[in-house]
Amino acid sequence: MKIKTTLTMLTLALAGTFTTAAANAETHEQTDREKPIALVIHGGAGTITRANLSEEQEAAYHAKLEQALQAGYAVLEQGGSSTDAVISAIQVMEDSPLFNAGKGAVYTWDGEHELDASIMDGATGNAGAVAGVKTVKSPIELARTIMDKSVHVMLSGDGAAQFAQQQGLAEVDNSYFDTDHRYQQLIDAKETIRKSEQPEQQAWRYLDLDYKYGTVGAVALDQSGNLSAGTSTGGMTAKRYGRIGDSPIIGAGTWADNNSCGVSATGHGEYFIRYHVAADICARVKYQNQTVEEAGDAVIHGVLEQAGGTGGVIIMDAQGHIATPFNTEGMYRGYIRNGKVHTAIYKDED
Ligand code: ASP
């Protein structure tokens, strides 16, 4: 039964790229391979529609997603670990102003950038996370360094920055993360909140209607059959000083377990924390024998939607089955498997 639902899931996941017959052939090729390797990424979810993006912007997103996929996949092909592949893919997106991570991160209400990231190794259950750093060039690298070189799982603020310095990680001025379009988003968000004449908590609901999240994430499966997942973000535009979202919370924004799946999330973080979205999806795979698509749909279109939470996830299990559910207009996303790259932006694309 699980085989049947898995086939259905892959057929659905690949619809739009392949015919049904071709998708099933792809399924067999995938599951028959002795050591499948694969990588799935996202660059954020939200109100992303064709009306909102020019052709040039569309092309730029596709190109950058593909570059990130190729960077991570090269690591996997050379026999590198899933953790190294996740880092490589995410760093391409952190370095790009297109995404809300690293360069191009959103602004806090006070006009600064505070970055969060996390990574989890599905073979060992080890994890590293960082919250609220302002001067670390690659937050995902710091999360990995915390996982590998400290006795802790999560560091925040000044203590995290100090640890990064001690470990020799690249440091930048906070203004390195500046971009004009994110600054404009801050101005617009403040305007929306002010105009709503509601207390802050209510005002955020108005903001949510037109929100483009933009966090980045990756899940990789390496030649040893190990999964890793990672997420990096600037958080949410106009967030309060000190606010921490789901991205650095293990179980909320990131999760990986070889016995179930790997997940990276993007969306309104407060909901992803409250419903421990990433871990919930993998728990359904592990304990209820659900496919990644069934589990992802149940949480993103069921639990999260009912609660009023918006966003999406990328999911992959240890056989390389992939699902990318989201309940927003769009989600920048892509995967590479058997050397074939697929990238997508809008709801109707797969
Ligand atoms: N989930 C992130 C946060 O709440 C935002 C995003 O996905 O862009 O911090």
C-alpha cells in the first residue's frame, strides 16, 4: 500500500514536468538506483504571482535556484555529505540579494538585519542553530559550526557572534545585508501597520495578506543514504528587535531524520513554531507510515491552514521522494534528481 501511495505521490510531484507514464518510469529509475542522491531547495513562499514578477525577475529566480541546485548536487556527486550539500546550496542563495537570507535579508522595525539559521543531520540527530546575529556573513555556516564545534545546539545574539569570531567565520558590517527593495518593503510594512489603526497584533494580520517570505532552505540525500536539512533567513519584515522565528527552531523550521524525512520551512514563523511543523510532518511519515506528500499536505493544507498560518515546506525521505506543499500563491522551489533539474515558482506549476 505504501508503494502504491508512493507511486501516486511521485506522479503528482512530477506532474507538469513529465507525463504520468514518464513520471512512473522516473519513479522506478529513482527507487531502483542503489544509492539515489537528490537535493530539494526553496527560496521562500508568499504572495508570488505572475502579476507581481516581471519576466526578467522570473528568469533571475530560476537561474539562481538552478545555480544553488547545481552547487549542492556537485557535492553529492563527488561523494560529499548531505550536510555539505545543504550548506553549498544555501550559501548560493545567502549570497544573492533575491532572497531573504544573508545579502538581501529583510529589515527589522528598527532598520537593522537580524539573521537566523539552523541545520540538522538526519544520520546522527545532531543539530546547530543560530538566532539574531547581525554581523555573520553566512548564518548557515555558523549553524553548522555550532553543530560541529560546540557542545550546544543553539546560540543567539552577541554570544553567537563571539563564537563565530573565535571560529574564524567571515564577519561583515550589518549594512552588507542592505538592499533597496527590502528597505522599501519595510517602509510599506510600517505604513500598512500604521494605517490599520489596530493594535500591533491585529495589524500583523493585514501585513500577512501580502507577504512574500523569502527564507531559503535545502534538504539533501547523499550517497551514504543520509539526509540533512537546513534553513537560513532574515526573518520577517518589520519584526521586533529580538524576535526569533521558526527557521532556527529545530522541529519547527528544520528537521532531519534518516528514518522519516528532512524538512525545511518558509512562512509565518509564529505558526510554524506553535505547530512544530517540520517535526510533525516527519512524525506522520515515521509513525503513521504516510508518504512525504500525504504528511506534507495534512500539515500545510490541514493543520496550518486551519490555524490561519501561511507558508510551505520542502520535504524529502531517505529514498529520495520529494514533496513541496505550500498554501500561498507561490513558492520559489526546485529539485535535482538523477541529474535532472526542475525549478518552479507559481502554484499551477506542479
Ligand atoms: N519563516 C520565517 C520567519 O518567520 C520567514 C520566512 O519564511 O521568510 O522568520
